[in-house]
Amino acid sequence: FTVSADGRRVLFLRTGGGADPVSRLWLREDGAERVLVDPLVPGDDLPAAERTRRERTRESSVGVVAYATDAAARTVAYALGGALWVVRTDGGGPFPVATAGPVVDPRPSPDGTLVAYVTGGALHVVTLDGVDRRLAAPEGSDVTYGLSDHASAESMGRQRGHWWAPDGGALLAARVDTARVQRWYLADPADPAAPPRAVRYPAAGTANADVSLHILTLDGDRTEVRWDRAAFEYVPVAGWDRHGPLIAVQSRDQRTLLTLAVDPVSG
């Protein structure tokens, strides 16, 4: 759920009941609650990265299962069946926004004029009228920008992989390279004719994904965040407030954690 900064609005998700798996977006304001988004189609046709995200969060409902808002909680973005949708809390119905591909983890800028999202492992921003721009593209098939890695999402609770600057001029984004992570092959016992699905899985004691953080400005500049990644390979926490980017990095044995402020200019 989300409470607006002025305390006047609460956004939350709720299904129709124990026998209804469709999740809807609700708004409580001025002592009353109403449905903001009631999807007529659950949107089961999901990008692979979104299916992975739902597996990690144990999400079993359909419909609107995740959303993000601008700083005032007036503009809300969500993905439905890989399409980007936006709705305003001060009136009007949901409307689609054209994007470069199937959408994962859309997040409005603080002023609500842009939405950042991931498609095909690349991080994009798009205006509400569909003017799209790519900020970072993967250098290979094992690389993604703007998504969490397995260890952070599954074991540390960090589901996000990109964070807006408060002024909306840049994003802090995770780059994840899984090339050194071992492959596992998962077969579907309900469909023995289907070939096994290959996944990168960092089993205990084996190589983890190579995770780095980058500051990407809307002007096209890029700065890598620097810390001792050999000694602190986990990134369980990241964010950005009015003081600048803030990250926490952790050693492989998970006994030492550093909380670091990041200079957004020098990295």
C-alpha cells in the first residue's frame, strides 16, 4: 500500500475475496474507498522477467499485482499483460502508454511526467504520450539493467533494480551480469514433451551474479558507482533521497555490511 505525503490518500491492492484471484487497485480518500483499476482481462500473458519477479515474491493473484506512484501519489503506473498503463488519482480512467516492448516494473518519475521501465533487459523512460527513450542497453544476453539479481530478490528482499532521483533528472540502476552463474535445467512434469527451461541459479558456494550500480542521467551521461565489489558483492539495499543515492553492500559471508552515501557526480 502507499500513503501520500500529505496523508490524504491511501492506495492499495485487494482482490474480490478468497475465491477471486483478480487483484484491483483501490483508493481511499476523504473517508471513502473506490476502485481505481478493475482489469477486465487479468493480463496473464507476461514477459519472462515479470514471471520471475512473481515467482520470487510468491505472487499468485492476477490483474494489477504491483504498481508505483509519483511523489504526490497522483500518477500511478502499472503493467498488465506486458502493457504499460497509467491512471490518475484525481480523476479519469486508466489509459495505455505505448512502449518499446513488454514492460516490467514501471515507475513514474517524482513529478509524474515520465515512467521508467525495463524491457528486454534494457532500461527505458517514456512520456505519458508515448515518446520513448532507452537509457541503458544490455551488452550481452546475460546482462540486464534495472532489474534485481536472484540473491538480492530471493534472500534479501530487494525486488527493485532502478530508483529515480528526487529531481527526476537521473536514475540509479542495477546492472546484473549472470554469465558466471551456473545453469540449472527445470522440466515441467505436467508437460513432459516440453524441453527443460534453463535458468541461472547461484546455489550456495557457487558464483553469484556480478552486480554493479550506475547513475544514468536523462541527458545521456553515465557514472558507475564505485566500491570494493570483490569484498562486498551483495547489494541488499539501494535508494535515492534528497541527500543523494544511498546503498548498502554486504560481504559474501553476510557478516559485514556497509552503508554508503554515493556522490552522484563522481560515483
